[in-house]
Amino acid sequence: MNVISVPVTPFAGQRPGTSGLRKKVAVFRERGYVEAFVQSLFDALPEAVGHGVAGQTLVLGGDGRFFNDQAIQTIIRMAAANGVARLLVGRDGILSTPATSAVIRGRQAFGGIILSASHNPGGPDGDFGIKYNATNGGPAPEHVTEAIYRRTQTITTYRIAEAGDVPLDTIASMKIGAMELSVIDPVAEYAALMERIFDFDRLRDLLRGGFRLRFDALHAVTGPYAREIFERRLGAAPGSAVNADPLPDFGGHHPDPNPTYAADLITAITTPGGPDLGAASDGDGDRNMVVTPSNGIAGGAVGPSDSLAMLAANAHLIPWFKDGLPGVARSMPTSRAVDRVAAKLGIECFETPTGWKYFGNLLDAGRIRLCGEESAGTGADHVREKDGVWAVLFWLNVIAARGESAASIVTDHWARYGRDFYMRHDYDAIETERANRLIERLRGQVSSLPGTRFGDFEVSEVDDFAYHDPIDGSTTAHQGIRVGFANGARIVYRLSGTGTEGATLRVYLERYEPDAAQHAVPVTTALAPLAAVSVALADIAGITGRDRPSVVA
Ligand code: VG1
Ligand code: CO
């Protein structure tokens, strides 16, 4: 094998965001772009984590989106050139994000590379992404991603093996120079892990006993996982997994499991006589949406913040959690529903910045075993990523153990803990300068806003969220503006770190309602006054020129 060093000039903007480096496919296709980033990753690791990839085992896979096949071949050649001893690649280049995490942990690999832009659209005009996961199976922490970024600014050459494309369509092992490359089944190890977590006998009884599930893989990575686990191992009726063939352009759809992009699923479940539970996952399989038929009070998509709280409250019903939870965590903009459960259980509850990487230390230290984000992400200590298929199995296991419908589990939870009405407004693709100006203005008002009234809402506290990691002592500042009101309502403003066009302003709204007689009120109605306050307080229309959000989630 011949290894060559190829000169390259640094590319601007190769800074990983909330979850890896994410750009338009056209940017990733620029000559040397993938190579410059991957070499920067390899170069940065010795100093950032104390050891480089030479002599190590790495895991490599992706969500199957457009350009996955080309990028993966480039990275295989670069891994060989950089001295990787063993490379485990998912068959056809496929590995969901949680499955990658499971394989890294299960095989005690050094780390892994995931090719995905997650819930962002794919295809030649869509998005692509690369993220690095560390030895614990989780997203590289910030000090590592920053080290990679610094290296991208000074890189001069990359190393690559002169070798042809490797066939990835059959399980096999081969040598590329000194590197051993093994093509692995992308599903098997993950499915085996799920069998250790949940009560598969009980789930089989449920699914063979007439309970109907509809799992929509949105033509993204989870199709093969859903077929194997729900249909083959658990006996759900064939066809319970729909849109289950991964497609490079996700069938032209947006692989984001929310009521806007998975509207068909909501209709299928909420139509009388429909399936008993609906579920969907995103591009790379780490997000989940759970949809329940209506019982007159609840019905439709379960809010992700609520879902986290409900899973926490029912965790003791799952074999994996039979000894209970030491603590839980949620990202800062996630509603405080889970805090109420933690208070009742008498366990710790942490508030972390947006992005899964901030849960890693807490999970590794055993301070928490369950965590989640408002953006349809829930996960636990079985891997170090949020996990879509796992969350659906969790719901099914709770339903089976309680012998109740999904909707009654939701309404029972609200009756017991009160309901945290919750909604997110996204203003997509606004000019970066305007978005920054809006946040800067709020930052400047942190001390002057308290005491200000907006109709019935009086501002009681404002801050620019900073997180102090209790495990490694690091501080992460400027994570979003939190505005608390005297009546307990809250608005959070922050800018997205995963978008690829201009800036996306995310506005998170929540209000607590203890009165069960009010729990059937539609969320948009319950939060309409607060939504109006969110626009006035930040002068959204004046600064961004937008009179309404692009997405309501
Ligand atoms: C968004 C979500 C965040 C999530 C991230 C990655 O980030 O808000 O909760 O962790 O996406 O999810 P941002 O910075 O755009 O708000 V995934 O499934 O796209 O990897
Ligand atoms: Co994702």
C-alpha cells in the first residue's frame, strides 16, 4: 500500500456545531474538504485526548444519505494511511448514531466517525455531516471539537492510501495495507443490547396479542433496525415498519420526526380504528417521536419534554432500570416536567446546554442514567447518544407492563404531576447579523428586564445560561437567554448550532398548569399569550423582519 501526503489549504468554517460539522453537500464535495477535516481530527486527537488513532480500533458508518458512499471510501483510505489498526464499518456504510455508540462501547474501540446531518434534508442539494465519537461512545466533548477546529485552520497536508474502493455490501474482513477492515452487521449488536434492556417476552406478548404499532423510518437509517427488532424479533405484523428502506434523499422528505414532517403518521394514528401506537425516528436514528390515539384529553404526538418525564416516572418497570435512577438530566430549553418527577423521586436533576455531548460526563460518572432534550431526543446509560428505537421500545415496555393505553399513561401523568404546556418556535434561515443582533440585545437587557410587564406576564429573572460541569469543572457560557416570569412561565431564546443556511432562532415557550380540568386545552391555545410576549419581548418582527415562525414544534 502506498501512502501519499497531499497538500491542502485550510477551509474556513470547519467548526463542529451542536452535533458535528454540518454543511451543504456541495461544500463537502469541494476538493479536499472531507480530507482536511478528517486529517485535522486525526491530528488533533493526540493532544486533545492523549492518544492518536495509530494502532487503534475505530468504528465508521453513516445514515446512508447522499455522499455517504463516497465520503466513507475516502475515510477508509485515510484511516489506513494514518495507522488505524482495525476499522469496523457498517454494511453498506450504514450505522445509526446510537448503534455506532453501542459498537464503540461493546468492542471497546478507541472512537468512531459518523457520517450524518441527522434530521437535516439529504440529497445533492441537501446537507451532509461528520461527527466524531470518543471512547465512551459519546459525541466528542467541546475541548476536543475545538482542538479539531483549531487544527483545521493550520492544516497543510493530509495522508491517504492509494487504494481502490472497498466493497461494503457483504460481511467480510480484508486488509488495506496493515489495517484490518471488517464490514459488520449494522443491526446485530444493537439489537442484542436492546434484548438486555427490555422485557422482550412481554413485548412479544403485546405485539403478537393484537397491539398494533406503526413505526415510520422516514426512509432514513432506522428502517433495517425496526424491521429486525419490531417485526422479526418481537413479532409485530409485517409492514409495521413503514418507509423502512434507507434512501440517499430520504424519498425527498425531511427526516425529522415532528408533527410537521411526519404529518401522515399523526393522521394514521389519530384516525379512529388506527394503530395503537405510532413512532418515528430521524435521519441517523437518534431522535424519536411517539404518537398516541386520542382519549379525549391527550392524543397525537407526545411532547418530547413530556415523554422524558413520563419515561423517568415509569423507568422502574424496565428491567435495565429495576434498581431505579440515581438522577436525570435535561437540556436547558427542555421543559421542567422531568424536574417534577425527579423531585418526587428524590433524585438529582441536571440542566445542561443543548447537545448530547454535555450528558456524557454525568452518564460516565453514574450521576444520571436517563436524559433527554426537547428536540425529540431521549437516551440513557446503555449508550452515549440519544436513541430513537430504544425510546419506542421503552414506551412499548411501559404500555405492556402497565396494561394501559399510551394516551391514558399520558393523561395519568398530567393528573399526577400537572402539565407543562410546551412549544418551540423556529425562525429559519434569518440573516446571521440580525439573529446575532437579537441575541446581543437580549444579553444587554439581562439586568434591566426583571420587573418589566408584558400583559399578565411579569419578568422575574433573566440570565444568559452558563453550565458548570460538576464532573470536570469546565464552564460553557452563552448557551441561551432564559426569561422567567412571576407566574412560573418561561421563554428561552437561542440560536441553532446545526443549521446550514443563515441562522435559526429558536424560541422555547412553557407554562405550568396544575389544574387537570385545563389539560385538554390545545397547546397553541394554552401558550398563545406567552407566544405573543415572546415576539414583543425580543422584538422578533422588528429585528428579523419575520412576522411568524417557520416551524412550530
Ligand atoms: C438541535 C437540537 C438539539 C440536538 C441537536 C442535534 O441543535 O436543538 O437538541 O442535540 O439538534 O440533534 P440546535 O443547535 O440546532 O438547536 V440531531 O438528531 O440533529 O444530531
Ligand atoms: Co439525529
